Amino acid sequence: MALGSVPPARAADLYPALGPVVGGGSLIGLDVTVPLGPDVTLAVDAGLRPGLSIERLYGNVDFGMVVGAELSHGKASRHGIFGTAGASAPADFFDAWTAVGWHYVNYDRRELRQFTLDLGPAVYLIRQMPPETALTIPAFVYVRFVFHIPLAPARPNAPAPVTTGTHPDA
């Protein structure tokens, strides 16, 4: 289905979603996604970002913001692009990064579940590691997997609401 043939979603049918996130700068965390329009979402992630050196294991948390734009539409999946920026808390170590790449969404409109995968290259903007850590690689592969559940219940005897940019007729 082409981009122009998808009917526009009404603002009342777009709902924020919440769910666990794996990757995206953290080992595991929590994601809150808010639709900015039928094909654009803004996500805020917070999670556990541990670090490992020769001498010890470091604990840290990270925060990130992801903007996803869906460009092609299928029956249950959409492809697009994403951009993100994130940083760890300045605890045992501090780093900040940015990434861009492929954005994939697979959804089940009846059960109101949605899976998101973001994959692409990332670069460190700042990297302040402990002295015994010898990692100097300036880039990494950014992978983020999210399982979303919308924060609005389905209305009885009505079509399922659109979650984070999906259309009921798609």
C-alpha cells in the first residue's frame, strides 16, 4: 500500500504507548512512545547501562530520545527511518551518542500490540570511561527492540484505536 493511499488517522485515535525496551543504549529499560502524527512517533527511553572493565562491573543508567518516521505501509508492518540521541548518567562513566537507521514496526491492531525494531550505525559524541578501560572504539551498531502496549483502552463496538502511528485500515 503506497503512502498516499493510507487514510489519515484522526487525532483522537492516536494513543501513547508504554513498554519494555531491549538495547537502544541500555541493556534493558522502559519506553514511552507518543504519536506526533499518523506516521511519526517520539519515544523516550530510560534503562540500565552497565559497563565492564578489567577490574570491575560498573552500574549506570541511560536516557534516550528516538524519533521514528514510517515511510512505507503494509498490512501489519511498516518501514521507515529513525534518529536518536542518548546519554548515560554521569556516574561511574559517562557517554553520549547519536544514531540513525532503519525503523521497522509490526503491529496487531486487534490485540493492540506493537513491536518496534530500530537498527543502524551510531557514533559516540562524548566518551569518558574509567582509566583502566582501554576501549577507544568511536562507533557501535545501534539496536533497539520495543514491545508496546497502548495506554488507552479499546472502545466497545468501535474499531480498535490507532497506536503510535498505525492505521486501523492498514
